[in-house]
Amino acid sequence: MANLHLDKPWRTLVDALPNIRGQLGVFQLANAKFEIIFIGCAGAREPFGLKSAVETASARCNTAVHLRYEITSSYLTRYRELLMLYQAKHGNLPQDNPTERLGRLSPSS
């Protein structure tokens, strides 16, 4: 099975935010220990794409320090896939994600 995890390098929010553009995609926020605390997506209804989605999410997640993101037009599918991967590994969703009904994913790694 192909690696489904988001494996882009982590960047600090302070360094990453000025360089994010208005593309569609998915992102993960992490605390100072690099523990994922939120998984989000920027869709077609987001006014400034990833930039505004990350700004909004990081304002709500007061322990967010790090960010990684992936630009993709299949943002909704990828978003749900990342949530299912996290849930398969940890048994629940990240602490700052709302409860969401998901399918079941059984990754081999």
C-alpha cells in the first residue's frame, strides 16, 4: 500500500504563514512537541484558500506552533483520509478537531 501519511516537513507557523497562497489543500497543525492537534482543509468556499483556512484554525488552536500542508484539488477526499489515518493510529481524532463520522481505514503501516 502506498504511503498515505502527510510527510511534508514541519515548519513553524510564523515562518510558513507569509508564504502560503490561496490554493486548495489540506494541512496539519502541531504543538511544540510535534503532536498533531488539528487536521483541516481549504476548499473552494474558503475566501483565500489555505492561507485563510490555516489562519482561522491556528487562531482557534492556541497550542499550534508547527504546520505542514499539501496542495491538492482532491482536498475533501484527502482531508477525510488524513482523519481516518489519525483515528486508525490513535483511536480518536486530534484534540482540536470536532467529532466527525468517518469510514474505516486499515492502513498496513
